[in-house]
Amino acid sequence: MAFTGNFMCTSFKQELLQGVHNLTLGTGNAFKMALYTNSASFTAATTAYTTGNEVTGTGYTAGGDALTNVTPTNTGTTAFAEFGDLTWSTSTITARGALIYNDTAAGDPTLVVLDFGSDKSSSAGDFSVVMPTYNATSALIRIA
């Protein structure tokens, strides 16, 4: 089964209300992005990081890489949060999508599922994930 879209995980929404996730730069939790093959099957019901169908290759380590938080803010009635772009340098990997998860919280709970729309590859070069614009209409995490 393949990726079927981008999702803010339902469990993440509940965990926000429970105080599990702190996205504040410098004082918040540590978050990671893990990359996955087209065989991965993630939906809004995905609850935790898993090694199943995670990519392998030069320049990539299981568990993914650390993300840099951008402190949450708001505009109008929408609060939003984001992470900095992430690059695996000098890598040879192919990924269809990613999970962003909280590496600090017990059980490595997921925040979002990212579907790249098709396989993306690097060959002894940079594999980059560019985050959307940090605003109330485009940020990765938005609560309106």
C-alpha cells in the first residue's frame, strides 16, 4: 500500500490538548523527520514512529534527522507552527514520504504524515525536504 496524502495525525491533536508536545524553539521537545518508501501505509490514524518501510541508503540513519522548531505564533484566529527545511547531504536514497514525530515523548508520537506525491531520489547528492511558507494559510501545522 502507498502513501495516500498529507495528514495532521488525529492523535497529535489530542496530545496537544494533553500537553504532550511543546513546539517552542529552544525550550520545547525534540522532533525528527523519518523518510519512508512507497510501501509505507500512513494515514491520519498513524500514532507513532515505526521502522517498517523506512528508507535505507548512504547518508540516511534509521530514525531520521533532527528538525529545527520554529516557535508557534498566530495571525487572526489561526495558530501555526513549522520546522526548518531538512537536508540529508551526500545521500543516495529514494523516499515517497515522511513522518514527523516527537523524539522526546514516550512512544515517539507522530505529528504529521507527509506524502511527496511520487518517489523522490538523491544519488550521492542532497536529499532536501523544503517546508511550506510559515504563515496562517501555508504552515505545516495550523489550528484555525
